[in-house]
Amino acid sequence: MFLKSAMNHLTETAFSALLVALAVHGSELAKSLDLERLLGDTAALGRLVIEYEPGDDTVLLVYGTGRVVKQPRPRFSSNDIVPTCTGRVDQEEIREVVRALINEHFFDLPSRSYVYRTVSNDDDEFWKALKLHSITIDDGKTRASRQFADGIYYNRKQTLPPDFIAIEEILRRIEKSSTSGKPCHMSPGINLPPPDSPKPAAPSSHG
């Protein structure tokens, strides 16, 4: 019993240290994202990708070029073939999202992490109850995100901040205007790197 308690304490300490490190790292990365530049630099805007996960196992990708892609999260690997809905919006609508990120002080929102540890197989029920929402900003060099829950986390009710909701509403409007009522096709799941991670040295391009 003592050994089990000690192991649990060490695990919790390690998780706490990891979460603190991730929060600091994410904060530093956020500072390197120049959102103001995206409003006037069309080339920089074209490299932007906004990833929005609304808590229902789907992901919406809004590219700075105006391309919009919606997919369910691949359950097993990025090679899964999944229903894929695509559309396009004017770049001015992308700038509207960027303005909202600036006006709502996106990177001033608290950096939250939700950890789940269990030896049972009820992780699906846990995530369904949690309803994790996240928005990740990728400018081609840096990735940074904010995530919040709109559900239950270890018996405590979680809510979304109003500033976060304001950005979500614009992204949902873009999704509806670009993909609603259009036929979807089957294609491989898009492989997304983890949030708050540095990009490779080689420049990347987005569709």
C-alpha cells in the first residue's frame, strides 16, 4: 500500500511538472506568433492554419488561403479513410478570425491541460463527459493553442470562457458557409502535430 501511494505521488508530481513546462513553453511560442502581421501580409496569411476541435471528435481546418476542411478525428491512425468535407471562403473571412484572435486576447487566455489516468477502459466515457474544445494557431513556423472543457472533469463542471466562445462562433460560421449542403468524400485523415510544438527547420506550405 505504501509503495502504491508513493508511486501515485511521484506520478502526480511528474504530471504537475510536465503541465507547468507545457504552459511556459506554450506561452513562449504564443509570443512568437505575430497576428498583426497576418492582417497586412498576404503571403504570411497564406501560410496560416487554424485547427478547431469543437468537442465532438471532429476537426475543422481553416487555411489562410481560404480553404476549409472538416474531418472526424482518425480513431486509430492518420491513414484512416474518413469522411471529408471541403469548401472555400474569401481571405477576408480569414482576416476576420485573426482580428477576433487579437480583439479577444486569445493568447492571454489561461493555458489549461486536462489529464486522465486510469487502469480501466472507460476513457471514451471520460472524454465524452469532458467535451474538450481547442483552437490551435499555426503560422508555418510556430504552433500554439488554447483548450477548454465544456463538461465534467473529475466531478467538477467546466465552462468555456466568453472570449473563446466568440472565436468559436466565427469558425462555426465559416464551417457552415463553406461546407454545409455540399457533398463530402472519403480521404485519409490529416496528420496533425501536437499543439504548442515547434515546426521543422524546412518551410512548410499549406493548401
